[in-house]
Amino acid sequence: MNDTLHVSPLLDLAGIFVFALSGALMGARKRLDVVGMAVLASMTALGGGILRDLILNVRPAAFESLGYVLVPLLATVIVFFWHPQVERGMPTVLVFDAAGLGLFCAVGTEKALTVGFSPLHAVLLGMTTAVGGGILRDVLAGQIPSLLYDRQLYAVPALLGSAVMALLWGAGFTGWPATLAAAVLAFLLRILAMRYGWRAPLARGIPDE
Amino acid sequence: MNDTLHVSPLLDLAGIFVFALSGALMGARKRLDVVGMAVLASMTALGGGILRDLILNVRPAAFESLGYVLVPLLATVIVFFWHPQVERGMPTVLVFDAAGLGLFCAVGTEKALTVGFSPLHAVLLGMTTAVGGGILRDVLAGQIPSLLYDRQLYAVPALLGSAVMALLWGAGFTGWPATLAAAVLAFLLRILAMRYGWRAPLARGIPDE
Amino acid sequence: MNDTLHVSPLLDLAGIFVFALSGALMGARKRLDVVGMAVLASMTALGGGILRDLILNVRPAAFESLGYVLVPLLATVIVFFWHPQVERGMPTVLVFDAAGLGLFCAVGTEKALTVGFSPLHAVLLGMTTAVGGGILRDVLAGQIPSLLYDRQLYAVPALLGSAVMALLWGAGFTGWPATLAAAVLAFLLRILAMRYGWRAPLARGIPDE
């Protein structure tokens, strides 16, 4: 069996928690009721992994774990009572979100490789794991997914982290240190992108506003 | 084999019909053409079950049944020709919609339990069966899903009906009377929520408008 | 094995390319960044087939092919640098789009029949293959899917092409000529619908604007 699955559960739940916070917060901002907040928190946190597992043709991890169900509800409760504080703490939450992004792309890629996907497709699926939940959150909240237009580098660090995961796997490094290395790389790239305001380009000739 | 599958087909088609009416009606209100009305009717009626079956990793029921395909088209034809009358009949339609909600959450939970999901996850999937189609309808119609913000108790009765289904199943009651009891409970809760205007709360500090 | 799979790969990639162009172009129009353009191009081109394969319970073709991944990226690069030219060439692109529509509905129907779906359900799934990507494109771009309201006949040619594919298959014609015939029929119907401005009706009593 794969060691990562034994080493990372706490990290995993932490990633889910942070993604769920961003979903619940979006709900509060949009004046959704508590049901809407819980749906948004759960879909943000679990949506990417559910998409991945549907494509891998395995039972979604979210439907085999107690924590995956309860942690988004916990995030909903926290945002329900203390959303102004969470809102103020968003700069910190974004650091944890970057950690979740790194973790999810690495774990998603690894899972796809384990199931026998080619490295290229495993990388795509790893990125999908990391960004899919946020896309679902925005679509459900009636917005164009911020990933598509905000020009922040969010998908790109996930893509590179996934690629490194696949390369390490290809080179025979299949244990949790490889997963962690890929996750940390994506995390650091995301932090650097935020810190230095790196931006994705618009199509040629479309003016920056 | 499971008795419910032999007892409930007419009820099942009735639930699908009512959900499809709400989808086709949304289409007429939004000035969609007849193709859009048919797509919306079908997705509202079948989307929740398709999502459930994708997660259960079984062939979606909608793709094994003749009635599941034809009934939404029938609802489309009716709304196409008589939408003002259907619109005026919405209070009645809502009662049938509550019945569909009850039936779908009970049947969805039962199917998940049969496939071997844990009670907690079966309950989630039962609720998804009941509310998933309406969420897809609203997303396709370009709206935030009403479930997320309208503060009506819609998901909560489905959740409680699903929970009762799982409890009865756990206690050894696996026949159609258990399914019916759970469905009726969710139905009654939904009717009471409409009758007395029970509302889901907004996050603390967000004013009721 | 099925001959079509050996005969059609170039046609298939051409269809994917054209669908991807329409996705990338939507991205440029909406001022999405290059990441958003690539996501939209990929989902438009591959989304219908992924939906189909999830329902068929087989590994999505997009995750087994190199070309399916690279061609949407190529379309993104072209639109990124030359979107005004592509925009001007849209009348031509629409002809190729009609070809993609025809091809996708025929191939999708055939794949569903091969997996053992009934003719009726195979037809539905063939149409889904052809129009699913465009629906995803519009939802992600924050619009009501144009398929639902623009009254152009887009789904109907796909439906008829799928039906002819199923009829030919039922009559024992299972090779690539049957697939091609169904694809050409849908293509021609779509071209005629554009040429003569055939329109789908609105619900009775809703005035044409």
C-alpha cells in the first residue's frame, strides 16, 4: 500500500478545512443562508477530489471518510458565527489555501499514477483536484470562476507541482517524501506568485485595464 | 432483490414528472426555446439521480429506463402549450414537488446503502439525489441555485428523511414500508416548512433585509 | 474491434480543434487570461466526451490520448496570438463546428451502443457528447448556455444524426461508413439550419421579440 495515505491524513484534513473556509466565506458574502454556506463549503473542499475520483472510476474519497464530511461543516459553523474575524484573517487563510493547493495537486497526481494513468494525464488530474473545488464554488455562487480571469497564478503552481510529482514518481520516488516535495514546491510557487504579483497574460492586443 | 424497485415505479415517474414541470417552467419564464425547455426539464428531473449513480459507480437509472426519458419530454410538451395554466397551478405543483423530494431522498439513500455506502454517506447521497436536479436547473438557467439562498427549508427535510431511511435500514427494516415512511416524513416536513414559513438562518450579524 | 477507431482519429482531432477554438475565443472575448482560455478551450472540446464516458463508466478518452490534451492547447495558442483573425474567420469556423457536431454525435452514439446501451439512450448520449462541451463552456463563462435560448437548431441536428447512427447500427451497419453517414447527415442539417435560419419555437404565447 501507499505510505502517503498513512502519513498525510492530518495535512489532508487541514487542506480541506481551509478550502471549506473559503467556500463558507463566499457564502456569507453572497448572503446565502446556512444551508448554502454548508453546500459551498463542502463543494469547495471536496469537489476537486470528487471530480478526480469520478474520472479515475473509484469511489470518491469524500464518500469513504468521516472527516471529509465533518470538517466542511465545522468550517461552516466557524464562518457562521465569526465571519468578520475570518474575513480579516484572509491573508493568513490564503497562506493555508496555498498549502492546500500544493497538497491536493501532489496527492491527486499520485493517486492517478497509482491507478495507472499516464504521467501527462495524471498531471492534468492532479491540477483538477487542486482547482476543481474552487471552480465549482464560483459557478454555484453565480460568478465566473476567478481562476479563469483574475490573472493570479493559481493553476500554474498546481500544474508545476503535479509535474514534479509525476517526474519523481517516474524516477522511482513513490513514498511520502516525494509527495511532500511536490506539494511544497507548488506551495512556494503560489506564495511567490502572491508576494510578487505575478500575472498571467491576456490574449495579445487586449489592453490591461 | 429489493421490493421497492417493484412497488414504486409509478411514484417514481410521478416525482420525475413534477421535477420536470418545474424545469420546463423555469425555461418558459426565461424565454428559452423548446430545446432549452426540454434540457432543463430533463436535467431537473434526472440530474440528481445521475449524480448519485455516477458517485455510486453504477449505470445511471436514467439511461436504463424508457419512462425516465419520456416523462420529462411529456412535461415539456405540457408546459410548452399550457404554461400559464401550469404557472397558476404552482401551489399544487409545489405539493407534488415536496412528494418528489421525499421520494427521491428515501430512494437515493436506500440505493447507496444497498451498494455498501456507510449510513452517513448514504444520507448525503440521498439528499444529493433529491436536491441535485434543482441545483443543476438553476445553474443552467444562469441563476444562483435557489436552494443556497432562499432560506426555505428544502435540503433540510431531505436530509432528515434520508437520515430516517438510514436509521430504519440500520434497524433491519429494508422493505418498501421503510422507504415510504422516510419519504412521507420528508414530505410532511417540507409541507410544514412551507405552511409555516420556517426559514434557515443567515450568518450571524448579516441583517434580514 | 471497431474500425472507426482506426479510421477517424484525424477527423476526431479536427473536431476537437474546432470546438477548442470556439472555447478559447469565448475566453478572449470575456477578457479571460491565458489560463482561463486554455481551461475553456479544453472543456469545450473535451467536456462532452468526458460526460459521455463518465456515464458509460469507462475511462474518459481525453485521459488516454496525447492529442486530446495537446490540440486544445494549440487552439489556445492560436487564439492567444491571432484572435482578431480567428474572430473574422468565424463563418468558416462555424462550418467546421458543424462538422465537429456531426462527428461527435455519431461517434458518441456508436460508443454507447458498443458498451451495450439501448438505442434510445445511446442517442441521448450521442447528443450529449456533441453539445455537452458547449454547455460547459457557457456555464464556465458565466452565461446561460446559448443552446438553451438562441433558437438555432444545434441540438436537433445532433439528435437526428445520433438517431440515424442508432438505426444503421440496429440494421447491422456497424463499420465506419455508417458512422460517417450519420455524421454527414447531422453536419448537413446543421448547415441548412444556419443557411435558412431555421428556428426552434418558444413556448406558446411568448412573443418573438
